[in-house]
Amino acid sequence: MEKAAGHPFVVSLAYAFQTKYKLYMVMDFVQGGDFFTFLRKVGRMRESWAKLYICEIALALQHMHDLDVVYRDLKPEVSERSEAKRASLDEDENTSHY
């Protein structure tokens, strides 16, 4: 999924390796954490924030779609949020190239 790297709303997978029992993925650091934790903390999000995040995630999905990459598992746990209130999608095992 290296093709998707470089987009402002896609978190890149830099390196991955595994041991007998675990898979390790080295990805870009996103300071704000995942949306699931954020939503649990704030409860209801302001409409203006929701519009911004939805647009940013839609742009990331469109970018991957343009590269013939399918994002298979969109959920708050795999969507990241930076301190600058920017949304991004993890580029990991949830993507498939067609």
C-alpha cells in the first residue's frame, strides 16, 4: 500500500515484521489517538467537527479508491485523530489492492 503513502489523511505503514506469536507494525505517529477513544471521551461531537472529519476521511477513501485500493474495515478504532484535529486512516491489514 505504498502508493497511498504521502496523502495528508493516510497514516503510512513504514515497516512490519512478525514473531511466532505477534505481528508488529511500525506506522507514522499520530498524536491525538484513535476516534473510538476520542468519542468515548467527548460523547457527542460538535457538528462542525463531524463535518470536517467526515470530509477528511472521504478524501482519504477517494485517494485510495483512485489507486484501486479497497479499505475493508472502516471503524473508529482504525481512524486516527491528530492534535491539530485532522483525521487520517491507518494503511494496514484493512486494505486490499485490486
